[in-house]
Amino acid sequence: MALPFMQHAVSVAQERRRLESLAHRSHSAPQVARRARIILACADGRATTSVAKRLHLSATTVCKWRTRFILIVNAYPPGRRST
């Protein structure tokens, strides 16, 4: 089941464009592109097992990167950054 927060976190157009660019750019490191694809698939509402099967990964890997993304977003919420 998709987390509602994932849809909200990646619904910001700028963040979604950045992730799509990383996922499809030929000069992205393969690991970075894979992580971006995981986050985008989760944000689209796909279940963990569905994302894992589609990207040929384990469900554990999908859970790990989805959790890390959520932790980063929570640590640095959108808006003005402190200097």
C-alpha cells in the first residue's frame, strides 16, 4: 500500500521534475537513477511489492529507499532554508 505522504512529498512539481530527470538522464549514476525510479513509483501509489517486481528489486530495497526519502523530506521540509 502506498503511503499518502509519499504522494504529497513528490507532488511538488519541482521535486518531481528533479527526480524524473535523475531517473532518465543518461549521465546519472545507475544507483541514483534507481533510487529516483523507486521514489517516483512509490509516489504514484504503487505497492511495495509492485514497485519491487517492476524494477527487479527486492521489497526490502524499495522499503529502505522509500523510508530514507521520507526521513530526508521530514528533516528538510519545503520552504525557506536557514542559512
